[in-house]
Amino acid sequence: MEFFNQFGLPPSESYLELMRYLLVMTLLIHVTYMSLVAGSTIISLILNSRDRDVRNTHFGRLAKDLMDMVVPSRVVVLVFGILPLVPMWLIYGQWLYKSIASTMFLLPVAAGVIALALVVILIYRATMRDDGDNSMANFGIGSAGLMILLAGMYILATSTVRLNDPERWHLMQSPGRLMVSFNVIWKYVYFLLGAVCATGCGMLFFFFHWPGRGPVTDARYARFVKNLAAGLAMPCLILMPVIGFFYLVTTPIVAMSGAVYGLATGTVILMFIIFVYLFQTLLAERSSYGVHAFLLFLGVLLLVGVGDQLNLVNATAEHTAARIVEAEEAAAQIALEREAERAVAAVVDVARGREVFETVCTTCHRMDERLVGPALNTVLPGYAGRIDDLISYLQKPSKKNPDFPPMPAPGLPLSDVKSVASYLLGETTDSGTGENGGH
Amino acid sequence: MNRRDFVRLMGLAGGATALNSCGLERQTEKIIPYLVPPDDGVIPGVATYTQTTCTECPAGCGASVKVVDYRAGKLEGVAVHPVNDGALCMRGQASLSRLYHPDRVQTPLKKDARGDFAEISWDEAYDMITTALKASSSQGFGFKGQKNTKTKNVFLSGRTSGTLSELIDLFCSGSAVERLPEFELFSYAAIRKANETLFGRAELPSFRIEDADFMLTVGADLFETFVSPVSHAAQFARAKKNSHFEWTHVEPHASLTGFQAKRRYSVTPGSEPYLLTFLLTKVSRMNVAGDRHIADVIEALPKLTDRGFAEKTGLTVEQLNGIAESLLSARKPLVIAGGVSTTQAVGFETALLAGLLQWAVGMIGSTVDFDHAENYDHVGAAGDVVELSSRLGENGIGVLFVSNVDAAAGSQATLGLENIDKAGLSVGLTEFMNDTMRQCDVILPLSDTLESWGDAIPKRGLVNVIQPAVEPLYDTRTTGDILLQLVGRLTGNTPAASYQEFLFAKWRSRYGRQSVETLLVDGFLRRPTTRTAVNLDHLATRRRLRSLKITDAVAWPILMVTPSIRSFDGRSGDLALLSEIPDPLTTITWGGWLSISQADAAEKGLEDKDEVRVASSEWTAKLPVKIQRGLPRGVMMVQCGSVKPVPLSIDPRSGGVIASLEGVSIEKTAMSLAVPIMSGSQSQEGRKIIPEPSHGGERHHHDPEATLYPDNVYPEYRWGLVIDLNLCIGCGACVSACYVENNVPVVGPEEHLLGREMSWLRIEPYDAKNDHVEFQPMMCQHCGNAPCEAVCPVFATYHNPEGLNAQVYNRCVGTRYCANNCPYKVRRFNWYDTKRPSALNPTRNPEVSIRGRGVMEKCSFCVQRIRSARDVAKDRKSKINDGEVTTACAQTCPTKAMVFGDLQDENSEVYRWAHSERAYRVLEPLGTSPGVHYLRNKWKNDHA
Amino acid sequence: MKKFLAISAAAGFFAFFAAVFLALGADWYRNKRAPDQPIAFSHKIHVGKVGLKCETCHKYTHQSTFAGIPSVQKCMSCHAQVATDRPEVQKLSGYWERQEPIPWNRVHRIRIREHVFFSHKRHMKADVDPKLECANCHGEVQYVDKLRRVSSLEMGWCVSCHVSKGASTDCLTCHR
């Protein structure tokens, strides 16, 4: 962590707010894309293998089309697959500034693995020919890519989801104990189902409604694709709430808030609507709801993403609060220094001092009676002739007398502090002598 | 499945989940802080101790009360207290539950026309009393309105001492009230009367057992109820430590005390005077005391041959001579006659001759101590009550105060306070309702001792403090405060605003400020006593002896009524805990019984639990039978608590009670009753559970058993307990202490009849040869390799690194395998969630979990005490020193027969004991290597 | 018709899970979230800003098993003068004038506490390096206004710390 703490700054509240939105956005893009990639690769691999035994041209063709759809070019892969990881990394780094969570080490690992996986998948795609016959397609490479991808996504899931359990951050030094967590596992399963589901909706969207590629000409192929897409997505939709439930009950209470449950409910409702669309698609002759399904599913992913962010926010509430306070202190420090420069010329104004004294100090202090703080004529004589000590004390008070609660910093500009100090000392030396005369 | 069903099911499941998830974990719990914190420096959860006095019996033991969060949690003896030296008896331990007893009288009560009690305010009560007093003192107030000039107001109270007694005098004198001698059922009247006759001092001397080298006790149940049991036990322990201490016990019946003696002889009931006469004649020949006139005093006594004496007493000539010799050869002999021997027809003679013997052998002033006589100055005799009853009968009483008296215990019998309702106004001062109080017109509720200020002078030269451990629970007052109020209202000027002020004023004037401080801190104060010479009044004695005719007990069989170690004269009977603890001799818990001798049982074909009807001329009762070893033929025993009415009568000479019925008839009914007898068998079945006394030599407790398991290693401590059977008197104080300390539930007779007792610690009486009974405390032995641990499927019991056999209640699932596998049978199973009266909740020890249903429990070596000792030790960053931690049982043992500590610490007491040549462990051959060691008894059971 | 059946079946299914999630939410709201206190006392102000030590108010932390909740009088010792204009402080003075104690809601509670014997004193005086801080279990309260339970206070959590600090894991350490 130290490495990051060198570069990170104590983040202010608004800054963190911004970070949070950025993070959600990045996650949305990245997670959507990754689920499309994962889903497509899975399906395409399955089709390929099926293609081997039943010589069905549709299988091979779809296998190819799918890969074209998700990894059309290196640029797309780079932009959607790999680049988002960098801001994600930095934002988490900012978020977990000075925390002991080991996410910051896991994220790059995940990024690396994912990048590798994408490369391999690119190769896999390259091994497929344009005509329906994919006998030459390299099944091995594809599955290897998939495996690496899944591994990468698991690491990613762990590094983020485990943040919800600050109570066990101190355990996170050992990856072994870190990886094994029901919470993470459920989340991961949820992701896999989401991936297939997303791909299903994605197919309906990209194959039938994507401006570039236009409606598929071959009607039989179109129906095949449509049915396959809907048929795959629907069961996953059914399963997702179940897994979601397990994820919710395994999430630590500290990471919970009412909104999280609300969002969860929201996702379920969206899922139902999607389900209906898919159902229609399945029965209808031709796909007409691809756009709705896909966009709604993006909605689901968005809700989930927001939910995760809320988890993180809840779990790290104290941590963040602490950072924010640090930030404020730092700012205050800077302000104080500026003040000091100006205060060289600050005029000492006893009248002003009196004014300040009556407004600020008198809540706790009186000249000759004990309130929250001691009676001033008991303490001030100690400062007689040591005005600078008094000033520095008033700027940064420290606990002196065990009988009293410590004095909070009044946070006055230096000029006022000086004025008050001189006023006070004047007070005591005038009235003080009188009193000393008294006893 | 159609749609409807489907949706319905879904709804159902949904609802279920919702409910279930809502019930997961509640957190709606309040924390209520102080409004203003108390400035008494009490830290929540930290125990403080208050020194006071146990008032369960007249002995006056010092008690220190453990208070946590303003709740009295436990009583323990005040360390180095002259009477009890840190120990408390069974009753003392249990007396805590008196404070929180649900049946306490909580407000002043007034009896209405229908005879029911209705609540009234204190002012009303005071007014009633004052007006009645004024009326009676002015124009003489008779019964219920009738004029009667010679009426008197009387104040009858239970035994009081110290300042309270003074205050009573002050009150009585101030307001024309006659103070009657105080009431104690067992007031040792015979002994005091005898001493009056002999020495002109109607006093009950204290006996210095620890100084004696030979003790002869005649019927005195030293360790059970006689005068000051704990003190006697403690002294006995000290005496027995020195090797040449001898003790011969002669008794007409069979008592716990008897079985502790080195020699125990059964004497024919009523023949004790002969025994003493024999000894006197022997002694007088020697003229030990150097009293020239003693011989001609003895002249007056009946003369018999040794054989004659032997026939009369039922002892052999050898035995008689044996006793005489040890008596004469002893440097500091001690003779004590008491108990049943002084509460029978010839009780007075027995006491008289015993006193004379004490004089003749010169015990007076050495082992028989009149300077520190027990304080019975104001106590009268049971007979006084009978007289009062007759006075009441002829409407002779105006206002009757009855304070702390349950004299109606035997109301239907010949003894008892009757006609209370005939008094003009009868005022009862009491903590509990009882037969006497129910007859009163007004009831003034008394505060419990633990709520009260006061002092007690149990014996001359000793003052005990009574200071409140808790705030009064109810609207009650102390006797002192009530009397002060009355005095104030009658005379107009109160001696003091409160009894507390009154006390402190008195104390300061009596002892001075400095001493008052010590009194409050130590709990007691030793006062110098004036040594007064005690001399035999020869003439009076001789005259008395001339007229002395010893009537032999003729009519058989004889029924002896003994006070009970558990309920004393019955007063402790209302403490449920004491009914739960087995009677040491019979191990019977709930209900009464009749003890009969083996001979009689055989004769009448009786077995345990057979019901019999016992009857004398004016008394009859139905009781189950328990065969008692050591009980001579023709003698039967019944305990005070266990029969109502108690068949007692009054000895006209001393006014004391006669607690033996002659010529009772006993016949078997067809019934056999369910009696909870806790010990399955009193035979050791040759297992040498209590082996023969050894005189050194053989190797002891390193068990030769090879084991497959690795040896236990104890990094810090190996806690162990050693019990010296040489000192254990089987009194059961430890059992009581264990109950209170460890929240052991009181489950009641039904459960006991099913053999489901819960006591973690039990006293096992075992039959030995020569009609002897031996006692052994038995609790979890905390075995090094415990049979119970191996069979627990959930590891709820295991051997912890400090040698404790741990029982984790929240892990236990109640298979009860452990109990079945335990060779010592010390594990207890909770068959139900025991319902305690909620009033008793404050007595629960907050350091110990309450075990729920289906959980196994057992002795934990008071782990909570170990933990808190460790807490203290850790604060000063050191180990627990020897003696810093002890178990509740060891703490309260009157004879200090138990020592607890670290068996690995070679400098510890427990280590020394465990490596004594007398040490052994029960069922050692099983290879359980227990952490509890026993030390063999030094005295052979040569009882004839 | 078949189609309708299928749709409604799906509806039932998703509705069910919606209900379940809402139920979980309800449970969280009722039992698991940081409880609302009768007075919105802020540790952030008292510990963070004013810089009071925990022991100033929870005075038994080093002496007893309980940490101790400050008495109303304790609160008033400062708030008789300080910040008397704030509504929450006026609530406080209201309690004081009515001479009522403040019914705080418990935040830190051991689930099956009748079986667990926990001592604040022992933990504060524990001989470990670094010394145990209140924050180890109660979180950094100086940063938050509304206090919540940051540690599950479940046995696994206790034990994991006992193990890592080398404290005793003998059952009898906590269970008697």
C-alpha cells in the first residue's frame, strides 16, 4: 500500500463523489463488454464442438459471427476490454488510500490476465474462416482463452467484492484465504449467468438491429439465431435472482444499506420485463425486441454496478470519512500558512479581541468562574509576559488540566488570535492585579 | 399444477422467507444510563464485600456478603472471625435466599374481621399500637374491650443480644411493657439450670475443644446444631491436627457428630447419669481438682459396682474404665453433655452431673470457659411460653408483642404459644408468616439482616457488627427502628432519629471511635472480659444431689426428636435449598422420615421407605422409615423440621424441652412411600473408595496405567483439590456453598425421586465395619484423561491446559454419553429449564451461565473464581499466587478439610497435601488420574 | 392461453424474489442497521473535533467488564453551558429537566451474550503490541456522526483476533 500512499492524496468529499460516478461508468462499460466476450466465447466454443459432430452450417457460422460481434478488431478489445482497467485501478487506489486492503495488488494482476485472455481470444477468432465450415477453428486455443478470461474475471471479482468486508481486510495478505469466500463465489456465478444472458440479448440486438450489419438475410439462419439467443438468455434470467439472493445474504452487514436491497428488487423487475420480451421473441416469427431486451439488460448491469458501489461506500464509510477529514486538515493547514504570511502585518486590535472573546470563548470560559473550562484568572497569570505561548496555544490547543475536557481549536485567523491574546493578558494584568490584591 | 396453486405456493414461500429473515437477529435493546451516578465508588460489575453477621441460628458467625451491582450474591465466613474463622455452615450459606425470598412480608398488615390480612401504612400500624398501649397503661385494657385491671403488656422476642436488647429494655421500661425472657426452642435450659445449681451461674459456657487433649461428649451434636456448630468444627479440626488428641463420644442415638469421634459408644437412653456418676466416683477417688469437699459431695450419688454401671449404661466394664482412664490421664480433658442427652427425662441430671464432673476434673476455667460464656442472658426456657399461653388464656394480656418467634411450631402438642387472639392487641414483628404470626392482629414486617443495621454479642468478649449489604427491598423496618418510633410516639422524645444513629452513639460511647472503625471493617471486635472465679456451691449441690433420683428409662421403644442440621429447630425449613441438600446421614432430601435401628427393622420386617404410624399417648404421625446404621435397638429418631406438630414437652425442673417420647407404639401401614434417598447404595462394594487408614509406606498417586495418549502438559497451572478425610465431618456446608456459587438449580422432590438431582458436589455416607459410617465429598474429579471427554461427539467437554475438565454449555447437545461414561457419577443433566422464582434472580452469580434444558453440567472447580483471580494477577502482571484462588466449597469448609491450588507449584499447600503419605485418588486403577486427591483418615474405625 | 400461463408463472417467480429482497431489506432496516438514537449524539464532534478521550465518558473501560455509559449528569456538566442552542442538546437538557435517563439503543451487542463473558478491562490492559485500541472493535468513531457496528462481534471474529494476537483460545477463556 505504501507505494500508493506516496502518490495518493487525501481525497476531498466532492472529489470522491466524482470518482464514484466515474467508477460506475467504467465498470458498466467494462463489465458489459467482458460479459459479452465471455458469453460469446463460451457459446461459440460450444457451437464449434457441436459443429464437429453434427455438420450444421448454422453452428459454425454463428460461432464465427459471435466472435466477429464481440472482438471485431484489436481497437475494440483495447478500448473496451483493457483500457477501462487503468482508470478503475487508479480510482480504487484513490478510494483505498491508506487502507490495508490488498485490492491494489490484485487489480493489476487481474488486468494482466484479462489482457492475455483477450489476446488469446483474438487468435482464436483469427483461426476461423469466413465460410460456414469451421473445422479448422482452433478449439484448444479458444478454450484456453476462455479459461484465462474466467480466471482473470474471478481475480477481478475477488479484488472488488472483498472490499465489502473491512473486518477481514487484515486477512487479505494471504491470497489463499482471500480467494475463498462465498460472497465472491456467488458474485462470480452471478456474473457468468449475466454473461450468457447479456450475450443472448446482445445477439438479438447486434444481429437484427445493429445499423452496420442490418437484418440477417437468411431467414432460417435468422430464426436459428433468434431462438438460440432467447433460449439461452431465458434460463439464465430465471437463475439470476436465485444467485442474487445468495449473494445478498452472504454480503457483510456493514456493506449493506436500504438502497442495496431496493436496487436488487429493481433488477428483478427489469429481469421480468426482459424475460417477457425474450419470451415474445421466442414465439414471434422474427425478432423485434432485440433493442429493448439489450438496453434493459444494460439497465440491469447498471443497477448491479450501482449496488456494488453502494456496498463499497457503506463498507468503507469510516475509512473514507477519515480520509476526508485528513483532506480538510490538509486544506486548513495550507490556509493557515497563507494566513500566517498575511498575519505578519496583522494589526493587534484589543477591541476586536474583546469582541471575539465574547462571541467565541465565553461559551466555555469566564474570567472568574469555572464553566466547562477553568476560570481564566486562574490560568492567565501563568501566561503573563509569554504572549507568544498563549497565541500558539490558542492556535493549536492541547490538553493541560486533567480536570477539564480538552479545548477544541477555535479556528480563528491569526490576527484575531493575536487580538484575543493581547486582550486577555491586558484583562488579567489590569483586573488580575486587583484580584491578586484581593487575596 | 394450475396457476392458482403455483402463485399460492409462491406467496407462501415468500411470506415464510420474509418472516424468517425478520426474526434473524434483534438489536432493539435499550441501554439506560444513570441519571446521576452514585458517588459511593461502586464500579458496575465489580464485587464489593460487606462484613455482617449470620443470623440463621444463635451462634453468631461472622458473614461477609459479596455484593455486585447492589445485589447480594453470596455469603462467606468472615476471615479470622473468632467464632467461624472464615467458614459458614450449610444453613448460613443458604440463608442468602431469605433476603430475596418471595414469601417475605412486604408491608404492615392488619387482620380484619374475617381473619384475612390487609395492607396498612406504617403510621396506621404505629397509631394502633400506641393507642392500645396508652389505653392499657391508663385504664388497664383487657381482652377485646373488656375492662380488666391487672392486665399487662408483654414483649416476647426471639433471642436478641447487644444494643437491640438494650433498646428493648428501654422501650419496655418507658412504656409499661413487661419484657419476657426470650424464646428459643432449644435454649440449653437444662445445662444453664444445672450450672446455676452448681456454680450459681445460669450460663452456657463456651467449650475450648482446641485446647483439649481428651474430649468426652455425651449426646452433644457438636457439629450439627449444638450451640455453635461451626466454631466447634473449626476447633475440632485444630485439635485433631495434634496427634495426641482423643475423642470418645457417647450417645443414645446416632448422630453425624458421633461418627466423627475416635470412639463412639451407644449408651442406653436415660442412663447417661449413671455413666457420669461412674466417672465421678472414679475421679473423686483421685481427687484431681484438689477440692477437699468433692468426695463428700459425691457421697450423695447412687453407688453401684462397675458391673452394675455397665448393665445400666449398656457399655462394657472395659469401655467404662477406658473412658475413666483417658479422662484421668488427660492433661486437659473436656466433657460436654448436651443434645438429646440433656433434652430427655433425665436431661437435667445429666447436665448437672456433667457440670459436676467438669468441676471435679478441673476443666472449669481451662477447657470449660465461663468467662467467654455463650450469650443466653436474656433467653428463658421453652416453658415460659406455656406460662404466657395460660396468662393469655385468662385475658391477662393487653398488648402482646411477638418478635421473631415461631413458638407455635408445636402448637397442637403440649408446647406452644396459644390464645394469642385473647390478647387486647397482638403485634407480630416478623420477616415471614408462620403459625404464631398468623394469630396476631397486626404484622410489622422486619427487614432482613442483610438490609439492617445492628450488632450481636454471641458470647462474652465478642461483638459482631450487622451492617446492610443492600437497600431494603420492601417497605420493611428493623426491630430497632420500630421500637424507636414507638418510643418517640409514646413519650414524645426519641432517643435517636434512626436505629443506625442510636447504634453508632452507643458504640462510640462503649468502644470509642477507633474500635468502631475496626468493628465496621473487620466485622467483629474482641472485648476484654473480666475473669470471674467459678466455684462449686457445695451445700446447694449436695442438697440437690441428695434429692436426685435417677429414673431409668423403662418404656420402650423410645422416639428421640433431634434438631436437624438442615432446618435446626425447623426455622430454616422455609429455605428450599436446604430441602434440596441431602441429610448427611440418610441422604434424604425432601420430606420427613423416621430413623430406626437395623435390629428393630429386622424385627418388624420393615425396609426403607415403608410407612409406619408412630404414636404416643397424645401424639401420632405417619412417616416413612429409614434404617440408620449405628442406631441402638429400641431407639428411633425424627427430626424437628420433618413432623408437625413436634412432639415436645416441658421439663418442669429446667423449663427446657423434653425431646424424647418413651413407649411409643410403631406399626407398619401397608404403604411404601416415595422417599428421595439420594445415595443408591451405602456400600463401597469393596472398591476401596475410602481405603483403610494407612500409616505411610506405599506409593500413592502416580498412576502406573500406561496410556496411548500423549501426557498432558500444563504450561501454567494444574489446578487440583485435596480433601482431607481426616478433617471432613460430612456437614454438607460445601454442598450448600456450591449451590449458591454456581447457580445450581433447585429442582424439587419430583425430579429427585427420578434420581435427577443437580448438586455438583455430594457427600457420600459409606457403611464401614462396627456400625460405623464414613463420609466422602464427591465432585467432578477433573481427570487427567477423563472417560467423559473421549465420548463427547461435539467436544463440549475437554481437558483444558490448566487441568480443568471443561464443560462448554453452549456447545453441549445433550447426548449424555459423558454422564454414562463417568465412573464417579458426578455429571448432571438439565432435563428442563428450571423455573426459579423470579424474586431469587438477584442471588444468581453473574459470573456463571444459567444452564438451559438439554445441557450437561458439573463441578467446574469454580472456574469463574479462577478467572477473576487471574484477572487480579494479570493486573499486577504476575501468576496467581498460592491461596489467592479457592473454590466455594473449600472456602466455606468449617474444618478447612479442602485445599485448592496449583498442583505443579511445589511450594503450594495443595502440592504438600497431595504428596502426603495419606494421599490417594478414588478408583485410581481406572487410570483416570484425577485432579482431586483425598487424604486417608488418621483414626481407625475402632468403634465398638 | 398456454402463453398467458407461462408469463404469469414467470411473473409469480420474479415477484416472489422481489418480495424476498424487500423482506431482507425490511429485516436489515429493523434489526441490522445502525439504530436511531433518542438524541443524535455525534462521536465525530466529541471525539474528532473536541478531542475527548473515550475514557472521559466511558469511564469503566479500564476497571470493569463494562465500559460504562455516561450519566446524563456527565453530559450536562458540559452542556449546561456549551452549545445550548442546538436542538439535540436541548433534547438532552429536556431529559435532564424531566430527570429521565436517556434510553439509548444498544449498538454493540454480542449475539448470544448469556454464554459469553467479555471484559473490557482485560482487553484494554491486554499485554500485546501494539496495544489494543477501542477502534480495533468499535471502528474509528471520531469520524462518524451516527455510530454503527463495524465488527460482527461473532465468535469467528473474536477467535481470529485471539489467534493473531496469540491470546488464549481455550473455551473457558470466554465460556463458563
